[in-house]
Amino acid sequence: MKIPARFLKYAATHGGTSSNEGWLEIDIRALDLDGVTRLYVNLDDLARVKDKRDSAASALDAWDAKFGKSEEDTS
């Protein structure tokens, strides 16, 4: 079964555990897995999901920098 990109999510950490390559979350709730024995994920789709997440994080960092909020201010 090929997993569509809309069911993929990338995270740098999971449960407080970091990973050099990150974590792949596959949302299987919306998938009919009856009789499925193999899952296939197109790594191009994963790269796009990761790039989208990184882009959003960069935009948030730019927003915080522009308006004077930084991670050091939260302590």
C-alpha cells in the first residue's frame, strides 16, 4: 500500500527523544489497512513534508525576531 503524503508528518523529536534524521508519523486512522502487509512511503513526499515543516519554523523564527520575542525571553 502506498501512503499518500497527506498522511505523513515529520518531527525532529518524539516523546522527548531527538533524532538526527527525525521521526516519520503516518496517520493510519484514515487508512483502510485490512489485509495490508507492506507500507510504502515515497521519500520525495517525506522530503516535501519535512521542507514544509522547516519553512514554517523559519517563518515563525523570523516573526519572533521581528517582534522582539526570542526563546531566551520565555524563561
